[in-house]
Amino acid sequence: MMKGLLHSVPSQKIKLAIIHDADEDLKKQFLVKPSASTSLVCLVPTKANPEEPTSAPFGVVAYDKKTMGSYTYPNVMQFILQVLAQYPHPQDAKSEEDTIDLSSLEASSTNSLVPYLTKENMEDRCGGNKICAIGFFEDHVDTLSDPESRHAKWWTIFAHVAAQSKQHREPFHFMWVNGKCQKDFAEAFGVGLFQMPTVAVYSPSKQRYATNVGLFDEENAAAFLKSMLSGNIGTAPIGDVPELGEECSFDEFQEVAVGADGVAEDDEDLDDMLSEILSDEKQQRDELEKELKAERKQSKKGKKKHKSKKKKSKKKKAKRDEL
């Protein structure tokens, strides 16, 4: 699992180390409880303190199971992303030839670099022997007109990756889709609402795909594509991909998250679900109480039998003594 986590953020300078049978002094140094059998900590770079030249050049951020939960892939990934956000690591310097200036490209050029995928152009954009790099975003296409919107910023990142890939003559065909509106299509690639924004590589002829996991930034997305080309990241079979549906209007798009009849319907569903849970819990409590009562009765009967046996044995002993 840990190696998989590192591959999910290839653009970050992360190294993995495992310490077996750590003694109490070592655990104390890394803020780990002496009784802990397994712990996860991140060492983050800190500025040197001239007053304490012998101090360690790093800080320790410990994984707290009480707040983060057990050591599962999603939980640990969330922890790593939080650490990276709080303590950003230095990135490798880019050479001038790797730097893409999108401002020099016309709007029509950038739109052709990363076109919007629809039901009508799906076969043309991502059919046959093409290798498709599909960006999954959760905002409506109309929000692209606002350069300050998060969608515009995500799309710009993806356009940078597409321009760089084209410059390096990589075989990808770039496009993006509204993952919230085209929910079935997105889920076929393992992309849910909380996985967006992200990018997936798809080969329609081979019916195989791979979806990036981790930070959505230019470095991570580009590294993911390079890893796909080198074979460092494997692909999975996808079978029949659901057809893209009709495009959602802006109003319909807003309803996707709250249901067709608004929030009230969700509230009613939630109330029904809570009532059902409470009913089940009450039933379980009643059954448990019945079982406990039955056990107590059985225990009392056993004690009475044991006492009666003791009395009988005492009487027999007394008679033998008299004889």
C-alpha cells in the first residue's frame, strides 16, 4: 500500500522508510507512544535554528488514528495530501524548453488542444486506436468563461499538460468531460465526485484504462502520463464504457448533487434511513435483553441445583456420622 501511495504523488519528493522493532528511545524521538506496535509519521523539512545547531533539520507530523481512522489507502492518502499542503516540498527546476507559455496560444488553439467531450464527438475524439487522456472535472462548461473559477484553473493546468505532451510528441489525445453530469461514464473509470479533478488514460481498442490518484497539478499529471508510456503504471480492463448522455443544462447540473426534487427529498430520505437505523438498533437491544434475561434465569437455575446437591450431600454425611 505504501509504495502505491508514493506512486500516486510522483511529482513530490517523498521517500519511504520502515523501522522494525524500534526501541522506546527511538519511538520517543519520533513522537510515537511506547505501547504502539505500528505508527506512521512524516518528516518535514524545517529551517535551521542558529541558536540550536545540533537540533534535527526536520519536524515530525504523526498520523493520529483517532481523527484519521485506521490505516487504509484513502485515509493515509488524505493524511499525506494534508502534510504536502501544509509543508510544500521544493519542486525540480524546469528547463526553458520544458516551460510552456500558454499565453502565446490563441483561445481556439487551446480549445483544440483540450476539447470538450460530448455524445456527438465521442467517436471522433476518442475512438479507434487512439490513446485518450480524459480530464474529469466537476463543474459546468459555462464556468470556464470565468478565469477566476476553479474550473478554469483546473482546465488551464490540463491545457499546460496537453501542450507539453504535444511538444514532446507523446501519443495522447486530450479531452475533458463533465464528470458530475456524466456520472455513469466517470464511474466506469473509477472516478467519483470526490476523485475529481483527475485524469484517466483510456485505450478504446484494447478496452483498458488507468486513472491517476493524488494531487491534480501539472507535475503530477505529466508524471502520470510519462509513467503510463514507460509501463511503470499498469492498466485494468474496462469492458463496455457507458455512452455519454445528453448535456446537462446549468440548472439540471445543480440538481445532480441535490436530487431532482431538491434538498427536501434528500432530507426525507435521510429521515427514513435514520428511522430505519434506530428501529434496527432498538430491535437488536430488545433481542440482546431477552438473551441476557434467559442467561440470568439459566444461571439462577444452575445455582439452585448446585445448592440442593450440597444440602443432600450434607444430609448423607450427617447420617453416616450418626451410624
